[in-house]
Amino acid sequence: MRVLLQFYDYHDLRLLFYALSSLLLLWMLWALGRKVGVWASALCLLTLTFVNFFIMQFSIQFLPVLMLAVAGALWVLYRVRRPGQLCMTLFVVGSLTSFFDLLTCPLLTWGIPIFVYLLMRRNMVETMWQKLWQIVRSALLWAVGYGGTWVSKWLLASALTSYPVVHDAIRQSGVRAAGGDDFSRWDACLRNMDLITWKYVALVVIVLAVLAVLAFNRKGLKTALPCLVVALAPWVWYAVLANHSYLHYWFTYRLLALTLMGLFFAMASLVDWKKVSGLTRFLQKSDESGAFGKSGKTGAPGTSGPPGISGKSGISGESAPSAIPAPSVTVHSTR
């Protein structure tokens, strides 16, 4: 940042970061659509829109979380093939989150990559319990990376300065985790929920539910439940850090992107998208054949002329009168 500020002002940096984050996000959506399906990238973009992700792009305070979450998802899409690689990736991402973020909505850097991992391995021969264990193990390693980096900063600051950083950090942690005198932990959850437009969320859920009924995918159950488990993570965060979540609800509400994403991906996993695409093609062919049939009823079979000229009349169904032969005319020379 200090190097960039030597050449650009704050306004130019915001535009630069917006362009870079947009390209990174488009890359992730393209890769997700290619490796998983267009439905996955569409639901991911829709979820981020519900939490106003574009505001994060213009804020240097909020941007690191978005960039790390998208970069982590890209790394999972292209590099992660085994559960051990996932855990190491999220350990590094958690550490970087602690270094760059100021406690805005750090859980996104764990949740979005883990959703991508679950979708990438939805067709793998794994039991649901194996997927749940991978979620728990990755969450623990992300927490170790996040918390370990934070504690190391306290220790370094205490060693290099005379200020009691560790004592003050422990005291502030207790304040952030406690509830207030005039609000409870449940109030913190409700206050964050108020910034989500739930009627549009309900509309997406209804559409996915209809598709799941029309083209049910039984194999998707082993992916749907782990997605719902990840969707509970924001509520745990709000319950633990109630004071922080209640006072700073205007940006901590973006953690609910994990809840929405988990709900959407869980329901989408229950949809057989091959059947949906086949049904779409069938309806298109039906419409085309229906339109052809309607146009074919206007004329008689085997004829190409307009109705009423040959065959049966297109008005009353009676036979059209036969054509009257033209009289022969003899032309005499005037020579």
C-alpha cells in the first residue's frame, strides 16, 4: 500500500482494486461454471449480490476478505485434489486473513473455498461422514492459522514494545465475545438478518425446490447435508462474538453469504441438472413442432399454395371449387 500510494492517490487505488477484484471474481465464476456447472457459478454470483459484494470492492478495509476468499476458491479449483491439500490451503488462507483483515467478515475465506471443494467432489466415491470430517478438520486448521497469526502479532508487539498487548488483547476479546446489557446473542443474529432481502431468497429457494421435485437427484444428498452444516457457521460466529456482531452489523451481515450459499448449493445438489437440460430441450422441440403444426393446418396436405385454392377450404372445411380452364384464343396475323 505504501509503495502504491507513492504513485496513486486513494481514488485511483480504489478503481485499481475494483478492476483487479472484478477480474479475479470473473475468473472464479468462469472456472466454477466450467468445472462444476453454470448453475453453480450463477448461484454463487447471486449469493454475493444479496450481500452487496460490490461495496467490498470499493473499500480497502473490506476488500482483503473478498480477494482471499476468491483466490482460495481458485486455488481449490485448480490445485486441490486431496483432503490434505485442502487443509493446508485453508491453514495458509486463515493466516493471511488474520494478517490483512480487521475482523470484518473473515469466515468467508474459509466458507467459500470449502463450498467449492464440496461441489468439486460431489461425484467422488465418498461417504457423507467423510465429507463432514473434512469440513471439521479444515475449519480447525483455518482457525489455527487465523488465531495463531493473531496471537503471534500480540507476542511480537509485547516483545518489541513496553505496552501490555497480550493483556489488553485478552480483555478486548472478552468484551467482543460478551453480550450487552440491552441486547442478547439472539438479538445480534436478528440484527444481521435484517439486512438481507429474504423475499428474493425465498424466490430462489422455491425455484430450486420445484426443480428438485421435477428432476430429483438422490446422490446429491451426501453433498446437500455438508453444505447445510457449513451454512450454520455464521450463526456460531454471531453467538460467540455477539458484541462485535451486534455493534458492527452493517458489515458483519455479509457472513450470511455462507448461509445463503449453503442453502442454495444444498438444494441445487438435489437437482439432476442433466434432466433439467434435457427437459428444456424437449420443451423447445415441443414449441417448435407445435408452431409448425399450427402453420401446417392452414393449408391442405401435400400442397404448398395458400388455403382455399386447392384441397379443402381453410374457412368452412368444404371443398374448394375446381379451377375454370382458360378459354383458348387464336391470334391471327395482321400481315
